[in-house]
Amino acid sequence: MLSRLRYPKRLFDVVVAGAALLLLSPVLALVALGVRVFLGSPVLFVQTRPGLAGKPFDLIKFRTMLDSRGDNGELLADAERLTAFGRMLRSTSLDELPELWNVLKGDMSLIGPRPLLLHYLDLYTPFQMRRHEVRPGITGWAQVNGRNALSWPEKFALDVAYVDHWSLWLDLKILVLTLARVVDRRGISAAGEATMPYFQGEAAAAAPPRAERPARDEAE
């Protein structure tokens, strides 16, 4: 079923991402200027992430952290390198706008499980690995249901629920809910973290909670 439905989803992605890049080009330029002024260069943050079927691709985002290092030459913790300007970019999701180019290229979709770190692939259970049955997204079912305030088991359960119950209607619903989440700025980070704690393949995640099927009449 997924292979048959990928074509309309891909068409939707190309049309919306292309239009958004054109319409938001002034915003992209202003954010790039702000990053250059407040954080320096490079303006863009590029990192290899796993995509569809775990295939690596280069994720592009606006940079939100300084390149500050300790006496031993290692990068400081994320919380120490994240500036007020960077927090603003993250809380408004402006740092994600360059990913529209990833969508246009076919590395990502507008909607899907967020692409996580490449080395997590070796830690996933077969259940968790199912999140890679679709292209990763700029936003997704987990993002509109708690974002980084979710535990890892909750996030994986929501990701797989999206894979199992995908529809164009659900994608449209997630887009609308994403705008609402950006406005209220909830779930930007986990308690005590700059974003999320690193996933370590904890035993609790091996037995995922049952996620409710995304439904048209579900209360949000």
C-alpha cells in the first residue's frame, strides 16, 4: 500500500516545498543574515542522517549553536553552545526551513518521522526500525503530539503509528497542527535538555507503548 501511495505524497511534497521556498525566500535571507551576525559562519548546519530505508543523506538546517570548545578541544555541551538567538530559531522552527530543499531533492518529505542521528540505527529494535519505511519529515505525528517532551518509547510508537495509518488527510492535519504547535512553542526540549537526551537503546524502548491510531475525530 505504501508504495502505491508514495506518488501522490511525493507530488504534494514537491508542489508545497517548491512554493514555500519561493514565498519564504525573504525570510530565509533574513534568518541567514541573523545567523551570520549572531553566530558567525558557517550559516548552515549540515549533518548526515538516515532517510528512507536507513539510506544516509545530508540534512540541511540553519545553525543554532556556537562552535565553542573546552580546553581539551572537544565541543562543549549543547546547552552551553545554544544562544538566545539559536533558541528563538528552534522555538519558532525557523532553523528547519532549509530542509525544504531536502524535500525538493527527495531526501525528505514534508511530513514523516524526524530524521535522527545515524548511529542510532544500530540501536533500534525491529519495531523502531519501521520508522524508516517512509521518508523522514520536517514535521510529523510525534512532533504535533509532544515533540521533544515525549519519551523515546512514546516517540517511536507515534512514528510507527504514522507509518501504519498514513493518508493525505493525515498529512494535511499534521501541517495545520504544526502551525499551532509553533505558535504555542510547547515541547521544544525535554526536561533538563537543550533538545532531547541521546537515545541509548534502553530496554524500556524495546517494549513500546501502544499508540492510538491517528483518527479524523481525535481530540487535540
